[in-house]
Amino acid sequence: MNSVRYTLLVILVLLFSWPVIAQLQLSIWALWLYPFALWLLVILCTVLYDNNKNSEHNNDQ
């Protein structure tokens, strides 16, 4: 289980830091909004996954 967490951590760090690694010349708005958009996407996916998991669990009962 720890290896999965470490893998997800590395993936998230790479996703958040690719503009810095690539040294892209993006506007300041893109650099500020990019991490927020990723966090919102991660939160949304987590909520949807939890809702789906809970509905499957309720259907089994």
C-alpha cells in the first residue's frame, strides 16, 4: 500500500511542477491557476470515486 502512495505522490509532484521543469514561458495567470485547477480535479475525482464506491456498497446490501 505504501508503494501506491509513493507512486501517486510522485505523479502529483510531476503534474504540479511540469511548467517549472519544462521552463515554459506561460503567463502568470496560467502558472497560478494551473495548480488550483489540478487540486480541484483531484478533489472532484476523489468525491466521485467515493460516491460511486458508496453507491455500490449500498446496492450490495
